[in-house]
Amino acid sequence: MTSLVPHKGKLLVAEPSIIGDVSFNRSVVLLADHNTEGSVGFILNKLLDFDLSELIPGINKNFKVFNGGPVEQDNLYFIHKVPELIPGSIEIAGGIFWGGNFEVVKSLIQNNLIFEEDIKFFLGYSGWDSNQLDIELSANAWVVIDNKDNKGILQQDSANFWKEKMKELGGEYLIWSNAPENPSYN
């Protein structure tokens, strides 16, 4: 499998070789931005043990929250597919948008005008300085693939998402789709 060039909207799939990396082991990251200054993304499959109502006063809905990455984990970020409802949204690609007016988001949630399948919340983000991601790609830490799911990426089963991507990659990756997270358990 030949890895694609990183670009916003692409997915970074953690290579099985980065076992032991607490942040990125078995991660699938959506690249929200990639340019000469660096890259920003959100880990799509690392569900946290609490929900949005535990973080934001006044929200009484149990929207899931994910670990977006090791940078600024005390900040809340979101991606969504409803830019017509959220002013200030920035398009990533394929109908997926990043950010926007959070006060509007809170109101939409409370008034049942936006649903969990429309939006995904993250504590923190994944960030790379200029050329840092290229160095990691050269070291075979990641495989860059297309986001074939487009907007459907928001509803992916986080528990099996990395395994599914390993199966899609095929070849030598197939064996990793069924391997235990810690190979010493084998």
C-alpha cells in the first residue's frame, strides 16, 4: 500500500509499529489542516470516559467527547457537517467542517436542533510543527489515506475504526486487524 501525500481532509492511520505511544497507538486522525507551517488533526477513535454535559455547564445532553490529541487538552474542539447552522465554520473537506460559534452550538444542542451524528467533540488536538509530520511519515509511523466516508466519518464506531482501516489497507496490515493491542498478550 502506497501512502498518499498528507493534505487536509485525509486520514492518518497509525502504523502498527508505533505500539507503546500512549497518544497515537491505534489512532485514526483526520487532518484538519496541513501546510508549510505544520499540521493539525483530531484523533477520531479515542473515546473519553465522560460526556459533554460533564464539561460544559448548561448542557444536559450526553454527547460523546474524544481525545483529539496531546496538544491543549484543556480546550474543547469540534468538527461537524452542519455549517449552515454554525456560523464561523471552516471547511476541512468532503462536507466536514471545523469549529464555529460555540454559543450557537450550545443553543442548537439544548434546542434539539443538532444531534450527535452531526458533530463530534474533542479535548485537545494533534499538532505537528513544520516538517514534523513528514519526518514521522518517513519513519513509517503513519499511512495517509483518503477519507472515503466523508461526512459519515462522524458516526464511525470508535472501538473498531483502526481495525477497519487495517483491513482496508489489506496485505501485511490484515494480520494487525486481529492482533491484540498489546502483542505481549498474544
